[in-house]
Amino acid sequence: MSMPLPMPLPTTMVIAIDGPAASGKGTLAKRLAQHYGLPHLDTGLLYRAVALTLIDAGASLDDEDAAARAAARLIADRLADPRLRERAMGEAASRISAVPAVRTALLAWQQRFAGTAAGAVLDGRDIGTVVCPDARVKLYITATAQERARRRHRELGARGEDTTLADILADIEARDARDASRATAPLKAAADAVVLDTTDLDPDEAFSAARAVIDRARTQ
């Protein structure tokens, strides 16, 4: 059965999607962007790219000055590096994202992306609370840590990375704690976000639920 084409979006339709690691927000955001004909930004790649810049330069991830400089000089081409999708880069990005100067530098980058005339879909951890607090639609995508670990384990296994489910779960729990407790822009749902728990939803069900939220917002 063919899916009906979406109606034209209102001018400047920004869709903010937040949530913890491996909640499915990235896959969902990309699919929604395609459906509504909007540009998409996985903001986590920005932090991964800053971390990779430091690693390639032989600098420490704890060097906050170097991290801030890398964030200020980040260019879009850097986001295409396939190494950004590796497991180690997720952990490195979580550490880099706690640096206030890095977040400040990347905030302007993200807001420029969201400021296009038609709008955009952005996914991350502080889109609805900090980056785009006036977004037309805010979604917070979550799932249990155990389910998120299973998803990430399957994803990494499909890419040939040798991991254990226990290690992935430990990584996710550590990232959750770090992201939620950082002083600057901690991970949390915006007060006006719609929370979507995808623990028991497959990708099509999550997409349908998110689309329903967006379509309601378009008529208001």
C-alpha cells in the first residue's frame, strides 16, 4: 500500500527530537525528514566530529581548550567521516559534550541549520530545551536501557564490531548518567515535549506515532 504524500508544511516547521543513546531517535528523525521534505541534522555527529578531531591531532579528550577550538572550526565536511559511527566515538562524544565551551560553539552551528526558511528536523539531547526551544514540534524518544543496549548491539554487530551485550549496556548506562548530570544542557525532556516510549514499538510503529503528533501540530 502506498503512503499518502504529506501536505505542505507551514513556514519554518522545526521538529526537535531528543532522547538518550540508542532510543531510535536518529532513525526516526531521518525518516521524518524524508517524509516531510525537510533537511535533517544528527547533532550528535557534531560532538563526535569534535572528539575525532582531537583524537586525530593526538590531543587529550580532557583538553577543554583544544576541544573548544575544534568546535569553533568545525566544518560540515567533517560529518561525513565513517569513523564517526564507531562505538568508541559515541563514548568520546559523550565526554566532549560536557565541555561548556564546546556546547556554546556548536549551539550557533545548530541554530543556523534550524533557521532555514522551510524548517528542519534536528535530533540530539538538548534540541527542544536549548537549541530550538520554540520548535513547532518537540518529541522525546526513549526506551529502556536494556532494549537500547540490544538495539545498539545488533547495530554494531551488523557493522562487524566485536562487542558484548553487557559491555554495551554498561556504556549506555554510563552515558545516560553523564548526559543527565552535566551542568550545561543536561539531557531531559522539554516541558512541552511529547514523550514517545519505543521499547515495544518497531520502527514503523514509532514513525506512525511521531507522524500523528506532527500532523496534529500542523493543523493548530
